[in-house]
Amino acid sequence: MATLSVKPGQRFTLPDWHTSSRLISADAEHQRSASHQVRQEARALRNETNNQTKWDEHDNQTRLAERINSVNRWKESLDKCLADIDAEIDALAEVKKAAERALQAKNLPLDVSIECLTLRESRRSIDVVRDPVEEELHKEVKGIEKAKRELQQRASEAFEQLCLLQEARQKLSCDHRYKMKALEIDNVCLSLSVNSPNISFKVNPTRVPDGSTTMDEWEQNSQFNKDHAEAEMKASTGLREATVLAIAQTNNELEAQRVATEFALRKRIRDLERAYDELKWQEQNTLEEIAEMEEDIRRLEEDLRRKMQDLKVAHTRLETRMCRPGVELCRDQVQYGLTEEVHQLEGTIRALKQKLEESQGALDALYRQLHRIQTDIGYKANSLVLDNKCMDSRKKLVVPAEKFAPEFDTFNRTTNRVLSTLKNKQPDLA
């Protein structure tokens, strides 16, 4: 005889069932209302913050543009002041040379020879060689009598004033460089937008950097440098006028030794230029190789990251398949394939890491070699500057004071321009 089976468990009443449905509907309506309120508030916040952000950005763009104009005005003022002080340095250097050439016949050649030897003592490392130039200079010093007396007072004052002018010029030049850098930075900031590729979050960007100055201090510094330079130029003008009156003429020279010394000096400069050009060529090739190596290292690192991700996938698959129940936990072809893939990926990762280490070692070696090349370039450049200054200084031996019209800064001229000036003056000397 069949019997009716009753499902065990709690039985709810019909009112409970209706109550549950009403509660679900009420909760759904409440949640939708709350969600709608949040959406409306979010939209209002978005509109408000977007407007605020746009106005803030616009205000700062305007401030940047105004700041750029302000710095640019000072830069132009410093440009003019630098040009004026350069002209005054050239003019005072001319007067100083004339005063030095007014010494007795052998004083000037001796001074020039000692000056050249002193300059060349600033050579560094491997460039400190006993070359024919140094030998010829020592011969020249031995062939010249010691100066009978010191430079006249006006020449000494002219030298001191040149140092003061150069010091004032350096301050102006430093201020000018800072303003150029500030203009470059502010122009970069002005060009930045949300689409710029090089924007990122920074650590504590609102900090006040050490050494920050106020606007008044900034303006006072530039005004002080400009006023100081103008005062030194005014003093230099008076000194030049006073020095010209005190100049005595002399034109005795040690021509034969001068020609031999300058020939050796020009030959040495050509040797240094060839060595410098060779080093620059090596530097360029090394930099290109470094760039290629860095690109290869980047690709190796990318491949290594991809292989690590692939290994994670394989590990996860193997670990997940261990959860198969009962007899399904079998070593099927998938299991063998995944295991083989893990071993293959591990081997690949080891090989990539090894190659990456080798590449880093090669890159470090390239950087060490680049440093060595650039260091030697610095030595050669320093030697070229010193020998060019020697050639520049020796120009005083061949150009009479009354015919010399300086065209550039005494402290920063090039050999090519000196040789050009000498060539133009040769007909007058003849």
C-alpha cells in the first residue's frame, strides 16, 4: 500500500510569503532611490570639479605666461649688459696689452713665455707631456733677460680691473644662464597638458625647495648684478683713458725663437685636434652602441616579464587541475603538456636572466669605456683651450699696440679667429 511522503523542513504561511515579496520590492525601490541620489551627487561633483580644474589650469597658464614675460624682459636687459661689458673687456684688454708692450724690449717676450708655461701647467693626466712646445718655451725663457721692473702701475690696474670686469661678467652670465634655464623650464610647463607623454605623479610636489627666494630678492639680485657691472664698466672707462696716456712704446722682439715656438705650438694644437676628433668619433659610436644595448635590455626585460606571466598561467592551470575529483585526477596529456610547458618556461626564464645579466655587464663595460673616453676628451679639450690661450697670448708679440683692434673677449677666444686676425694684419706689419 502506497504512502504519502512529506518533505521535511520548515513550512511558511502564505502571509509570510506575501510579506517577503513586499519586502524585496520595497528594498529594491529603496536601493534604486539611493543609487539615483548618489548618481546625481556624482554628476554635480564632476561638473563642479571639472569647472574648478579648468579655471585653476587657466589661471596658472596665465601666471606662467606672465612669469615668462617678466623673466624674458630681464634676460633681454642682461643680454644688453653682457654685450656692453664684453665690449668694455675687449677695449680694456687692448689697453692692457698696449701697456705691457710698452715695457722694455725683453720684458714682454719673457712675460708671454712664462704665461704660456704657466697656462700649460694646467694640463691634466696623460696630457702633461714634455713636448716640443714646452722645450721651445723653456728655450725662449732662457734667451730672454729677466724683466728689469714690474709692469707700470696703470697696466697693473688694468689687469685688476679686467678681473673685476670678468667677475661682474661671470655674475651676469650666471644670472643670464639661470634665467635661460628658468625660461626653458617655464615654457615646458606651459606646454604641458593632460595629453603630454611625460607627466606623472611626483613625491611631495608641493614642498618648498631649499634655497627658495622671494620675488623681491629675485629682482634685487638681478638689479644688483646689473648695477655692479655698470659701475665696473664706468670705472674701466676712466682707467682706459688714464692708461693710454701712460703707455710707452717698444717693439723689440725675439723673432726667431718666437717663430719656432709658435710653429711647435700650432703643430701641437693640430695634433690635439686630431686626437680630440678621434675621441669624439669613438664617443659617438659608443653612445650608439649603448643606446642599442639599452634597447635590447629593455626588450629582454619585456620578454622576461611575459615569460613570467606565462609561467604563472601554467602554474595556475596545474594547481587548479589538482582539484579534479576522484578518478578524474589522472595524468592525462594536458598534465604532461602543462608540466613540459613549465619546465620549458623555467629554462627559458633562466636563459633570459643569464642573457640579461650578460647584457647588463656589457652595458656597464660600455659605460666605463664611455667614461674613460669622455674623461680623455675633457683632458684634450682642456689642453686645446690652454694651447689656444697660449697662441692668443703670443699674439701680443707680433701685433703692434697701435694697430691692434680686439674683436672678442680676451679670456675666451679661439685660435682660428686669432690666426685670421694675424693674417689680416700681416700687410701692416710688412
